[in-house]
Amino acid sequence: MVVEAQDLTLKGRIISDNLEVLPEVRITNQKNELLAITDIEGKFEISIPSEVLKVNIVFVGMEPAIIDLSSTCSLLEVVIMTETLYDFMSLKKIDRLRMKRFKKLPELHKEAFEKGLFMTDKPCYTLEFIPYCEKI
């Protein structure tokens, strides 16, 4: 008997940390293959193989996001951070400032729920922080 892996259907919405809808956000797998692009309301629906454990979210002017998927999570409502320029600071200082903003994302998720942008008050996935210090 051959058991085939089930596909996972993901629906969701992507907004900025200013609680603005983001159309045409690219969602890719770890090989950078395009899985979906959000519609004009920031919504998407995709079917991915169950072995896909992470997806990337990329949009011009926003920090890239890596989402660690859970097998029980089929609704991805994501708040992504606006990319900010920091002048005359060390990468460690920049990462501290970015981490401070990153830690506020769950509060913003709840606020988006309260404003009717999201259907859930907290995410069912894990969002990875990508430090600049490791990029060099």
C-alpha cells in the first residue's frame, strides 16, 4: 500500500505593521519558487505539499518574513514589518531596534482582529526573526 502525502490548503491575508492591506505580495517556498501572490485585498489561497515546512513572504518596502508552518494551521494571517533605514548605527544596534518592533507583531495581529482585518486574534504559526548580523 502506497501512502501519498496530503496537500495542505492555506488561506490568509497579509498586511503591513501599519495595518494596511498589501496587494501583490509574493509567497515562495524555501527554494524561492513562487507559490502565490496576494490579491488586491491582501488575500491568498494556495495548496502546498505537506512536506513544505516554511514559506517566505516578500514585498517591496517590507522586511522579508519566514513563516514556520504548523500542520494544524490552515489560516495564515500575517503582519509584516515595514523596512526601515538606519543610518550610522552598528548592525547589533539595528537588530535590537528591529527586534523591538518584531516583538510588537502579536499585538498588531490582535489589533487587526479587533478591526476586522483578521479572523483570528493570534497567529497559528511561528514567524522567524532574521537578524542583519548573520547576513554578513
